Amino acid sequence: MSAGKLRDCCEEFCFDREKVARLKGEVAVTGGMSRLFKALADDTRVKIVYSLSREELCVCDVACILGANVATASHHLRLLRNMGLARQRKEGKFVYYSLGDKNLGTIIDSALKYLEEGKK
């Protein structure tokens, strides 16, 4: 191997039994997390979640923020609601959405901070 190249794996298989046993049990808490990240892997839904983390919005507001039609906004909002990431309430002729959990806003804020720090 040349001095400038690093291999991407160990040259010999050896592991720390204690660390592996401890972490094997701990990683179970990540169950279902990929489903959340799949929902957030769509730019439109990230914009919606970001907006909802700032305040409650009706479907028409979301459509205008996205520069999309109401049907598109409604589709994404329904998906977020079905996943438990957003809530809805009806008031007269309007349907308002908010985040299903405030921790979701924290995830978005953390991701923004991560991206910003990466630019420095």
C-alpha cells in the first residue's frame, strides 16, 4: 500500500468483545428511524416540516410556500400526517397543520446547524 492511500478496512479481523456486546444491545433503539429519514429525504417534505416547525399553517399557506398547487401540498401533508409527523385540525372551511412532535423541529434545526458548520 502506498503512503498516500489508506485502506478502508482492517488488515486483520479483530474486535473488542465488550464494546460490540454493549453496542449490539444499544442499536435496537434506532428501529424505525430509517422510516423517519425516508420521509425527510424529500426536499418538499423537508420544506413543509421546516415551515411547520415555525408555526401552524393551512394547506393553502403550505402550497404558496412551496410554489405548488393545493393538491401537491395536500398529498405531502397527508403522508406526513399518516406517519405521525404532522397533525391536522379543521376550522370552518380550512384545514390547519402543525408538527406531530416538537422534537421533529429540533431535528431540522440540528440538520441546519450541521450544514452551516460544514460550510465553515
